[in-house]
Amino acid sequence: MIVSQIESRLDKNLFSYIIRKTEYAGHATVLAQEAVDEGVDVVCAIGGDGTVNEVGRALINTKTALAIIPSGSGNGLARHLHIPLDPISAIELINECTIRKMDYGIINLHPFFCTCGVGFDAFISEKFAKSKVRGPITYIENVLRNGLNYNPETYDIDMVSETEEHIVQKAFLIACGNASQYGNNFYITPQASVRDGLLDVTIIRPFTLIDVPQMAIHMMGGTLDDDSHMSTYRCKSLSIYRQQPGVIHYDGDPAEAASEIEIAIVPKGLLCVCPKDEGMLDVAETVQNAIVEQLRLAQMRSEELIKLNRRNNRLIREQTQRNTKKLREETKKLLKKIKK
């Protein structure tokens, strides 16, 4: 569906284009790097934050800009950048082709554009990556199934900005945001900006079951500063030390890492096709995006049903033709016997 919308909606007077499909994990990076080598002006990622990360990492510190047509399960960066979730509107934004510089982050040499972290969110990213079914419901199921049994670690943290700050903290998770949210409008670093040259850091301390509803409300409302279990900071880089190696995540993709974790921001290192506004949406925009998302899912389900009906109709037609042919052959045989 998106491919046909590109073919019908993309401005051919501005762009000539090639659509390439990925065939394996990491393939988007290879394709994007080839585009950079060929001097392509814009590479568009069609997918979620994982696909955006694969494409974006090949475009950092180059003259090739990133565009996004969101079609993932969370679409955290697209939502933060106010890129429409509706493919037609996203294509119209590409036609405007307003290119802006944005920051990106690095965690243990892995580039990220939205969020990264250590602790429970990384643990869940690993579980989510192994799930056969993706989407917000699967993510929430993993959180509910594993949240209360998760054993928080103690972290030694050094943050560097204009001054240095040292913290030793037992934490449920430590999240670093270049952008404001994980996806699906769950704001983990609600005040983050991709243009301020800073990382926003949220530390969530251990909590009990009774605290969960209020924390969820704060995350959805972008009011983490009002929650007593959460602390927020801003810095240019930070070092995190833990007792043993484990998993980290960058833009929702898990990776194994050593006990020492280095995170830093790279200011204005990526060109991106996006609106001027960024960050948290107001209530009306949030509701509108939710409606668009549901319509998109309904459209996808309708397309699947149409394909299934077409397949079933084809099978019925083929079976009918076989039955008709068989009936004709048997009729001919019967007529021959009658003549005899």
C-alpha cells in the first residue's frame, strides 16, 4: 500500500527514486551507505525506530538527509519530530523537503537517534525482540509479566556537562533521550530536544505495585518530574558502571555490553527531513494521531482480508474449473457407454 502511495504521491518534478526492500537485519544500513556513496540527496526509512536506526547510522556526518515514513510498532522518533503517521501526509512532508540538522547519540559505539538505556527497558527490549508478534500490546504484556520480578541493579554514574556530577543509585532503569519518548507517546525524557546538544537522562528508582498506575500516568502525560520515584538530568555525556556485563538498548534494539557503558551526544550530526516543531504533542494532536494510527491498522487489516478473499476466490475458481472438467470427462464417458 505504501509503495503505491509513493508512486502516486511523490513529486516526480523534485525526485527520481528507487525503492529497495531489506532482506536481513542490517541490510538497511548497507543500502543507505550505497546511497551515500552514490551522492543521493535523501534516503527514506519506511518502518519503525529500528529501521530508522539502521538507515540513520549510515547517514550521520554526511550530506545525505534522512526521511521517514512511519510504519513501525512505536515510531518514537517520528512522533517526536511531528512526522505524520499517515503515509500520504508523510510523503507530502517529503515533497516539501525542508531539511534540518539534528543531534544523535552514541552508546558504546552504537549510534541512536531516539533513546537508549540500561536496566529494565533494555531487558524488555531483549524480550520484545524475541517476540513473534510486535506492537504496543506485546510490549505491555512483557512489561507486566516481568516488571515485578525484575531485580534492579546499583549503578555508579558520572555525568558531564558544564560541570561534573557523580551519582551512586540503585535504579530500575536509566534512560537517555535525544528525543522525548520510547514510542506510542510514552514519554521517558519529555523535555528532550534533538537540537539542543544535550542528553536528557531519567533515572527510575525501585517502586512497588501500587506505584505503577501513577507512574504510567506521568509517562503518558509527560510529567515525570512530578513523580517521586524519578529523577531527571541533562548532560553532554555520561559514564555508567555496573557490577557485571549485561544488555543495553539503542532505539529499542538490544545489545550485550560490558560493565562500563559510555554515552554521549553528537550535536547536529544528522540531516533530517522534518517539521520545525518537535517534542510533546498537545492533547488534540495526540488524539488525532491515535485516530490516524487506528485507521492505519484498520486499513492494513482490510487489505489483508481483501488479499485473503482474492486468494480464496482464486482457489474456489480453480476448484470449480477442475470439477467442471472432470464432470465433462465423465459425461463423455457415459455418453459413449450409452451409444454402445
